[in-house]
Amino acid sequence: MDHATLGSTKNRIGVKIDNLVQIAHNVEVGENTVIAAQSGISGSTKLGKRCVLAGQVGLAGHLQIADGTIFGAQTGVPKSVKIPNQILQGYPAISIVNFHKSAIVHKNLPELQKMIYAMLKRIDELEKKIN
């Protein structure tokens, strides 16, 4: 944990920090927040109460994180989270429901690309017949 030049780096009551966690200068970690291994919090970020950072979560600097925010594993957080009690994952951090939907689409991209190329070819053939 880095020490602040001005102000303080603060961990409130009930905070649990795993190994291999980097907490930068002037960070405030709210009460009963849990931070898992290989996570990092950049300078002057303020985490609310009862937050969870799963493994390999990274928070950019100068952010405000609302109470009860949960970040799934390997989440990257480039901007503040203002709505409390959300579950976010991915980069940039999005709702976990949208993250799961995106993961399904991402997994199927090669097949979707083949379908699109086949449809474009068919459209081109039909247009040539009309003209």
C-alpha cells in the first residue's frame, strides 16, 4: 500500500485485502470491502462500503465507486460507478448480464462472420439478376 504525500491512504473497519494487491496513494477503501489477489487501485480512488473486487480487477485513478459495487474477475474500471449495488464485469466494466450476453456473441463471431459474407454474396447475386 502506497503512502500519500498529501492526505491519507485509508482502509476502513472490516476491509479484507488478499495478497498481491496494489493500493496506490490517497485511496480510501470503504467499510467491509473485500479485495482479492492481483487487483490494483490507482491513486485517489474512493471505494464505497461493502464493495467486492474479485481477482485481477483494476481501477483507474480518481474514481468514485458506489456502495455495494461488485466487480467480477479481470474487470477493468476506467470511470466512476455512481449507481450502488451493481455487479459489473469486463473491460470497460459493464453490467454482468450484458457481459455474459457479449461473451456468447464473441464466442460465435467466426460463424456469424461467415453467415454475413454468405448473405452479402447472395444479395450481390440477386442484385446482378435484377439489373
